[in-house]
Amino acid sequence: MPIAVLRAVARRGGLWDRRPGRRPLVPVEIVSMTQHVSPPTPSTAARPAATPSAATEATPPTAAPAVVTSRIREGSPHPLGATWTGLGVNFALFSAHATKVELCLFDDHGEREIERIELPEFTDEVWHGFLPDARPGTIYGYRVHGPYEPQHGHRFNPNKLVLDPYAKAVIGKLEWGPELFGYQLETEDDTTFDERDSAPKMLKCRVIDPAFTWGDVRSPKIPWDRSVVYEMHVRGFTKQHPAVPEPLRGTFRGLGQPAVIDHLRKLGVTAVELLPIHTFVDDTYLLDKGLVNYWGYNSIGFFAPERRYAAVPDFAFSEFKEMVARLNDSGIEVILDVVYNHTAEGNERGPTLSFKGIDNASYYRLLPDQPRYYINDTGTGNTLNLSHQRVLQMVTDSLRYWVEEMHVDGFRFDLGTILAREPYGFDEGGGFLDSCRQDPVLSSVKLITEPWDCGPGGYQVGRFPPGWAEWNDRYRDTVRKFWKGDEGQLAEFATRLTGSGDLFNRRGRKPWASVNFITAHDGFTLNDVVSYNDKHNEANGEDNRDGHNANYTWNHGAEGPTDDPAIKALRERQKRNLMATLLLSQGTPMITAGDEFGRTQQGNNNAYCQDNEISWVNWDIGPEGEELYTFTARLIEIRRAYAILRRNRFFTGEWNDEIGVRDVTWLTPAGSEMGAEQWGDPYAKCMGVVFDGRAQASGIRRRGSDATMLLIVNAAEIPVKFTLPEVAAGNGWARLIDTNVEHVELDEEDLPRFGFGDEYEVTSRSLLLFRLIPERRR
């Protein structure tokens, strides 16, 4: 999630702002007060030994059905959630400060509450009961009793139906209204108490039968050094795909269609990274403008897949599994972008949808001296309290569920610094990170973090522990600046090209720990990086104030689309330069969906709310798009074929006396080694680098047997004559890539060959890749 967006949202106040006295971000039309119900005398049933003052305790409406004690059994405190056993359903809900929990059952449409059943047991702060006549398909929610004392961090209100945090399926659609708020929204005072029933407007939970036939499908288990990640949006990727049947476009099943999988396989990517698919809600702030929370960074359920991505919403659970099975069967891993740093409940002015009404003081980080207010390190109003053992358990249970039950292959953690933040600050040995490292399930899948947040000390790129990969925005910014032609970028560009060892070469971490990207969902597309100087976010309705301002982009002479052939040709070459740099760099490359054929968002660099043609991938790609797709696929093929381009050891540039090899040598255009003077020259924009395949490839001290490669880059405005260097054990160079040449050579025998000492005229703003021709082959 972009920091600039978070800060902008935080400044709006209201629902997303923890400061008192601000207006809410949820402008709703006040409905009739005829639904008013008064709470009766508080119940004392199942009250924990230590309870807050009964004077402030909230209780259910008088019309609540009587508890039918003969139907409910004690059940078990674990597992948490609603679990179908084959003989009934066990319900278990954590709440340390509640005084009573009622299970609310609804009709088959989730519209009418038909029964309330008090959970009879309270064990280890878990309320539980077993219902023999409940079955898969049972629709339910909870009403949780306890003190309504915002000044002490407690916001219980049993007039508000709340979602089970462990719900595996959610039904219905959230209808915004004042009934969803625990306080009287009209007063703008969150210390007031609202007695209206929220159930008619709330989402509900559904009990599932987890049975699914996976057959022989197994996770591809792609090694990190061979991974090429492809970030995509479930809906946007297939919404306009001509080969996907209309009813399946924009859905999990759409992603599993043969034409879609064929596109990914031919491209050569090894994993799809899906933007959030956990259940999330749309803010009224956006709905009132005719927009939605398109990206999905507004989670309210961490176990249930989002219904809007299912062709048949009630079958989202099974459709997701089918999609994973089809992708895995094709050798493609599935990585989920997950949001465990905050929820859709906002701050003290936000709605009561789940956690806030179950145990606010446990689930959220509150200001120690003013627990009425929330710590807002996320910029979205609240921060989940992963320092609490039960909240930590919920997150790790969720992760294990998606691996073991849903068969996903890894996770990308939004605002990951928050997950490693303890009350005293960021700690690479914090509880969540330690939990993942020691867990036999989680430690075996890919873990990727976005290593920043809005809190103090929030930028932590390179600081996560072994076993984690990290989004590297330093890579993005440096590569963009270099190809844009900014001065003084050569030295840092070289560092980013070789795996960012200055950030990641510690504690035995490998180059794959750096997830390199030029673009992501947050920001410009590849086409727009070379087509716009400025962002154009007018469609977002915020007067173009939202989104990043520091984008390091260049329009090459015209803002947006142009018919000028010279500008178009240069833009296409720059796309190839950027894509080639990404896929030939050490580390784990991540491509954004559609960049392989040059899709555009019309200059919008913050399309988080655009569920339309701005964000949807346009599959009418034309000849230029076809050429870029072929070029990108060739780059991935080269990366896969030559291990020297994806090493498991950092290049150092140091001479190895034992084997008589330097792993990497940096060259001036004259073919001589780069010195301090050249590295310090702010006007230098052309250099070469030899990756010596004889370099030690592992911890064993012996010569490697990889191919030796020569990479040349020229970001200058003019062509540069480059003298091809002489390298031991070789007889010249075979050219694999020249970004000035639109087509690429696919046949090994057709590769152009050059001798040592030959001068190669490197076109302005272009990149070249050569492979050493071994002596025996000449």
C-alpha cells in the first residue's frame, strides 16, 4: 500500500483519523428511528470472574429469542471459528473481556434472524458451544455482550451483529447506515451508545464443508532463484479477456481458463501474486462518488475469499480452490497479497463490524494513556495488535489455513513493518516474524514483505530476518532514474543490478531476498513510466492530489499518447531497456500484469478505486504489444537458461586467489576496468559488466561452470563506441539482446558474433547482452 496514499487518507479525518472532533468519512443518510430498542437488565450468565462495571454493560434487545439450552452442548474451545465435524458444528470465539456471547442464526437468505443461542462455556478466554443440528450452509453471526466504555478501550454493543473472525465464507452485501456504528452517528460522539440493530444491513457468516478433491495436483515448489513473480488483480486481469467466457470474466474461474494460463506459461512467469482476495468492504467515501475499493486493501475477514471474485458468489470457496489447482497443475505458484496490518473498522469513529465489537482492547493497538483512541501506524485509522497472543494466533492460523486448506504457495504482506512492530518499535526478532520462522508450514512457503509503514521508523528495507524476501523500492527508483538519464546514478545502478548487497548481504541472506520491480499495482504502468511526466488521477475525484508525486518518469517529448514516430520508437526502446534490466538483474524479478505488452492506465498512478477500463487489462495489444511480449518472454527464457543471471551468491568484485577469478568486472566503454574516477563521474551513463561463469558458485571453493556474460548499458543521449573485452577461456562474444533491435534472435545458430577488441556502437539509451563463446566452440 503506498505511503503517500495512506498519509493522504489519514489527513481526511473522520473514520480514518484517530483525532477527536473530526467528521466521519462515512456520510450516511439517517434512517427512521422506529428500529430503536432499549436494552433490558444485563444478564449475568457466563460472566468471567473479572468483569468491568455492569452499569455500562450493553445487553440485547428485549425481542431476543429465548435460549434453547437443550440444543446446545459444551463443545470445544478449539479450533476457533465454526467447524463442521460431520455430526454438527462447533462454534468458538475468542473474547477476553466479554460477559456473554450469543450465536445468532439466520434463514437461508441471511435476511431474518431466527434464533439466538447463548454459548454455554468460557475456557481460556474462548466462548464455545456445539450445535448438533447445524450443518454446512448454516448462516450465523454473533452478538457480544460486555462493557461499552470507550475511555477504557471497550466498545461492546450486542445491538450490533459481528462477523466471526474465523468465518470461512461470508454472504450478503454491507449496506451502509448509522445502524452499523456502535455509537450514535448523528452526534459525532463515539462515547454515546447506539441501540439500533445492525443485522439487516450486515454481512453474515456461513458454515462450510471444506471437502474438495485435489487429485494429484501438488505445489510446484519453484526455487527462489528460478522465480519470476507476476503481480495481478483477479478481476482486472480477465475482465476484458476475449477468450474467457463472459460469465467468468473477472473471477477466480476466469483466471483458471486455458487461454489465461497459456498466456502465463508462454511468458514464462513462475508465480502469480494476487492483489487482496480476503473479504473486504467498500468505503462509503468511495461509493458516494460512484467508485469502489478496487485494490481490496480494506479487509474484514482473513479466512474467507471475496465473493465478488466468484462466478457464483456462494461458491467462492470452491472456485478459489479450483483456480489454484489449475494454476499449480500448470507449474504456476499462487501468492496472496494479504492485509493483516489493519481492518475495515477504521478508528473510534468507524463502524462495528467484527473485531471492534468482539474485543476492541485485545484486537487493536490503542494509545496507552488514551485507550479511547487508536494507534494509526497504517494511516487507515487502526492497527491490529499482533503483540496480543490471540491476535497473533489468528493471523498465523489464517496463513496456515490458506496454505494447508487452500493450497497457496506464499504471501506478500502489505505494510509488513507493522507485523514486526512491537510496542517499542520495529524488531526483526518480533513475535510475528519469529512465529513464521519456526512454523513448519509457514517457513516452507514464500514470504514477501512490503518493508515500510507510516509509523515511526517505518522504513525497514533490508532489515527483515533470513527467510524473508522484501519489495525493494530502492531498485525501482534507481533504475527509473538511470534510464531517465539523471546524472550521478551509475554507481547505485550497479549496486541494484547485482542484487542490492548493501541492503541484503547479511546473516546468510541471498540475492533473491531483493524483490526487484520497476512497476507495481501502486504507481504507473511500464507504458506510463515512459509516456507521462506527471500523474493524471483526476478520475479519482481528489483533484489529482492523491498518489505519488516523485515518480522519476519521462514522457520523451509528449505527455501521453502521441503519433510522433520518433517519440514512439524511443518509448518502445525504453520499455525494453527497463524490462531487460529487471529480468537480467540479480534478485527476484516482479512484473506487473500487462506490462509485458505495454498496457496503460492513462497516466493514473493510484487507480485503487477504478474498477473500470482504467485498471482492467486491455487485451487488444496490437503489433507493438506483441513485440514487447515476445521480447519479455525471451528475456525470461535467457534468465532461466543462464544460472549466472540468477546466482545464489552475491557478487563482490573481489579477486579470488584460490581459483584465480573475479566474479564481476566493471568496464568503461574503452574496455578498461572502472576506477574511482569513473564511478564518481556524475556524467557517466555508459558502462559494461562481465559476469564470470568461472566464479565460485556455492560455498565450495572451486571454479564454477556457468556461462560468462557481458552486459552493456548506455543511458546517454548519444551513441557510444564500446570495445568488447577479452576474457579468458573464450573466443569472442555472441549477442543475445540489443534493445535497439526490435526483434530477438531465437535460434542459437543465428546469434550475431563479435571478436575481442571489436568496437560495437551502442545506440543511445539501449542495453546489450552477450554470451562468451567458449574456445572449443570456435
